[in-house]
Amino acid sequence: MTSARPDTGSPRVFLCHRPPYQPFSNAWSFSGRIKGYMQAAGIRQNPGDRGGTHWLRHALATRLLEAATPMPIIASVLGHGRPDSTSDYLAIDVKHLRQCALSLTDTAGPKEA
């Protein structure tokens, strides 16, 4: 048995490792398996949620952001071509968002006479 990738003509990176060498179906895709594991673990997923590998990518981005990894590096790791694609992950950086927040005592309205 050879360990080389068979010539399938498919542009997909991940293929079944037994003939027929074709892309995974949705039921057997990595994302589908992750969703199945999440369901078995009792992690609730609402209809239309992007779950699966999207959640794994989001968790990775969160950890990198918490470790003060520069945004261009995070974008590169996630494979984002545009920097603004990665900016969505800034909303999850609660620690740094708290540092930007104004105190309610500092923003008191006009004093009554």
C-alpha cells in the first residue's frame, strides 16, 4: 500500500482514505463529527447555529487574543485574507473591553440645581 495521495482530480484537501477517493459527505465531514460530539456532550445548538469547526476556530481565536497575540498573526492562523474578517473576534476580548469601558461615575449626567 502506498502512502501517496491518489490522483483524483479533486481540489479538496481531505478525501476518503479508501476507494472511492472522494470528498467527505456532510454526514462524515469533520464539522459534522464535531457537531455530533457536541450533541453527545449535551452542548445545545440552536437551528441555524454555525457550530462545529466554526466554534473550534472561534475558541482558538479567543485563546490567541487572550494571550495578546497580534491581530495580523491571528488572521494568518485563521487563514483570513482581509484584516477586517478578524476584527469580529475583538468583541470576545472581555478583559480588554473592560479596560476601555467608562465608569458610570465618570459619565454622570448634568447635576440638578
